[in-house]
Amino acid sequence: MLSSLARSFDAALLSAGARADAAERASAFENLALRYCEPGRFYHTLRHVSETLAALRLLVTADRDRGREQDRDWAGGRERDGGWARPGGADNPTSALPACRLAVFFHDAVYDTRTSDNEARSGELAAATLTALGCPRSVAVDVDRLVRATATHLSTGPDEAVVNDADLRVLARPAPAYDVYARRVRREYAWVSQERWVSGRAAVLRTLLDQRVYTTPWASRHWEPMARANLRRELAGLRRELASLP
């Protein structure tokens, strides 16, 4: 997995216009990988990066295929349905793919469960690293923005939507895999008392359930039902536990 991630990171850098040599690019990946291997990480690891990249590829491919279908409908005289991303246009996440891929690599680079500014610090790290590697300033700015958007998972554009939805892919996993995810996140907050954890986690789940979990059309159609079922199930368990606490 590590070598595959290293190749993917390097390809994203080159696609984004990085001018640094191979050794500098490799060193940047090694430094990033060390962050994801820090003690205390049980979910926000390189495995999460790998799974999020896979989800990103799926969503971008689905959007590209949907765009082709819309173009065929348009050419055939049928009205376009107001789709989320117009193929080939400025609102197409495919054109922002290098920045989206780099955002996935950096989005949890800084992860300290005792602070609330991890995404901001991760975005700053991304911008500084990409600038040092000779990427255009526009790329550094975009990656910083995309990383910061994962703090709330509220998307203001299609590139943020595809990164946020990919990051939340785990919520729509089958129940056993979702439960493993939830346990691993709890281990990352081992320093939090059970009462505080139950209360805080329940608030997070309610916030997710109060809005659409996913924004992209494909994820909304294919992932939303399972995600909502998992979130409701975990929330019900937390409510039962909260009621039983002294």
C-alpha cells in the first residue's frame, strides 16, 4: 500500500505542475506518511487515505460517465437535467482532480484530538509543502481550501463536494465495517471520559443526520441510505447508553 500511495502522490504532484526533483517529491511523501503513522492514530491512518482516494476515483468516474450521458441527451434534443457538474466546464471536478487528490493526502496530516484546528493546520501544511515543491500558487490555494472544507463537510463547490463525500465514504459501509470505524475513532479519543464521548459523539451524529450526508449525485443515490441507517443505529445505541449513565 505504501508504494502505491507514494506513486499516486507523485503523480498528483506532477499533474499539479510541481517543479521539484524526484528526491524532493519523495521526501515530501515520506514526511507526510510519517504523520499518518503517529502513535494514537487508529482510523486516521494511511489506510484511510488509500480508501478515500479509491472513493474519490469512483465519484469522479461516476460524474464523468453521467456527464457523457447528459451530453448524449443534449445532443439528442432532450433537456439537460441541471446536473451537478457540466462535463468539460469550470464546474467539472475532473478538471480539479490533481488538487482533489492532493487534498486527500493532506486532509488529516495534522491530527490531534485535543485541538479543534486540525484542518486549518493541515491546509497550511499543504500550502507550504506544495509551494516548496514548486506547484503553482493556485494549486496550493485550492488544496488548502479543499482541506479546510473537510472540517465541516459543507461544500460550496463541486471540487469540495467530491473530496468531502470521499472522506465520508466509510459512513455508508456495511454495518460491521462501520462499527469497526466507530471503535477506531473512539480509541483515538481514549483520553475522553465515556460520558463526554457519548454526549459529544451523539451531537456529531445528529448534525450529520440533520442534513444530507452526501452532495454528489452518485453518492447521494448510492451511499446516502446506508449512511443514514448506520448513523441512526449508532445514535440509538448512544442514547441508550446515555440514559443508563449515572
